[in-house]
Amino acid sequence: MPRRSILSATERESLLSIPESQDDLIRHYSFSDADLALIRQRRGDQNRLGFAVQMALLRYPGVSLAYDTAAPKFLVEWIAKQVRADVASWSRYGERDETRREHSLELRTYLQLVPFGLAHFRRLVHGLSDLAMQTDKGIVLAEHALETLRCERVILPTLTVVDRACAEAVTRANRRIHRTLVCPLQEHHRRSLDGLLAVMPESHLTWLSWLRQSPAKPNSRYMKEHIERLRVFQRLALPSGLGSQIHQNRLLKLAREGGQMQPSDLARFEDERRYATLTALAIEGMATVTDELVDLHDRIMMKLFSAAKNKH
């Protein structure tokens, strides 16, 4: 089964897009006198133009012509004006693959760039893992990865490789989050959390499903029932401060994902993931019930005041 990509097609397209505005073209794709002197050493319009386009793309977004980004027409036209080459000659560039490779190797030395390798991949995953502890959004991780590689003067790999590095970082962060939530738990905590997946007496609902219900109306009956939900959460007696070391975004995401699953699905998770998900659900559930109780109290009081005012 192929690994699921964490980048959408739209996100992939945006990551290595070539800027089109005049200001961006001037900022990213203007050549210095030294650049032009090196470009003029090529013979023929097609080689001068091709060499210049390769130089431009290696500088920004930082890719080789053979990778995910091709040179759009507007960029070729912009560069052709600077190097005084015929735009039509672009189609003849690189008829020999050897020419492109020779130009690429020369430009690596001139621009002081290094090709992406396994060591870069490992460092990238390690660096992204810290960011993944805060967010698992693929576009945020990928943008950070590309910026990191540019700062290190590394030629960008294909987006498939970047996607794989981001996915590996998210996987590592998930494991760290699970361990952070589960390690402080003792055996009685785990039994209590597993008990949330059991069916309530004289009911078709599991304890977890019942705990996640919101009060239907602002009256004493639902107030009492919601207080009982809070007591059930309190009886779990989870360690104090559990979850405080995890970024709120990731804790909410874990609880949200668990809330979208059936209790039977949660029961089939491997132990560490199951207990981590149930812990996140308990932490966020207790906070939600507390907030709903305060809101319920306010609504009941407003209802009483409104009835008293009408009676008066």
C-alpha cells in the first residue's frame, strides 16, 4: 500500500512556483556583471540562454531543470532580454543531455551549492520533528524544509522527497506525543481509560459516547447530568499536569481525531496510541464539560431572570 502524501496537489504547485510580478523578477532573477561575464562564455544563443536559466532556477527556488519545476515562458523571456539571446533558441537548449549536466556542474561550483544527499535528508527529518510537535500541517513543514535547505545552500530535491521527510517528521512527533501522554500513566489509569470504551449499564451507549454529549436544554435535569459527566472525568484521576508539555494544537488535533472514531475503532488501536488518544479525549473532554457547565449555569440564570422580569 503506497504511503499517503501529506501535501495536496495545490500545495505542491505553490511550493516551487516561479514569481511573476515585476518586483519579484527583479529581486530573484537579475544577473550581476560577474554572472553575465560567465554566461557570455557560452557559445550560441541557446547555450547562453539555457545556462542563464539554470543559474536563475538554482538560485530561486533552488532546483535543477531536471526536477519538479520547469522554466515558464515569462521567465525565459525575462532572462533572454538580459543575456541578449533569441527566445526561440530556448527550445534547442539541452538537445544533448551532456550539455545540461556540464552546465549544472559548473554552476554548482560557481554558486557554491551542494546536491541533496542522505545526510541532508536525515538532518532535515530531525529538524522538522521539533516543528511537527507544534503542527502537522504539511504545507507549513514543507515550507520550513525548503527554507532550511536554501539557507544551507543545498540544491532542493524533488517534492516527493520533501513530502517523505515531512511525513517521517510527523510520524516521529506523533510517537513522542504518545509517549509523553502514556508514560506517566499507571496501571489503574489505563484500566480506567479502557473502561471508557465499555457500554454503560442499561444503555446502548459507551461511557465515552455519553461523556461527549452536550446538554440539550438549560434546565436542572441536564445540569445535574452534566455535573455527573464532570465527576466521571474527575474519577479518572489522571496525573496532574498531564498534557501540559504538548502543544495545544497537537493535543486538540489528537482529541479531535479520537472523537471522530467509533469506540470499537479505538479499542483496536495498539496500546500506546489507544491510551494516548483516550488521554487526550479525557483532558479536552473535561475542559469542554467545565466550559459547558459554566455556560449552562449562565443560560439557566438568564432564563430565571427573564421569567421573573416578565412575571413582575
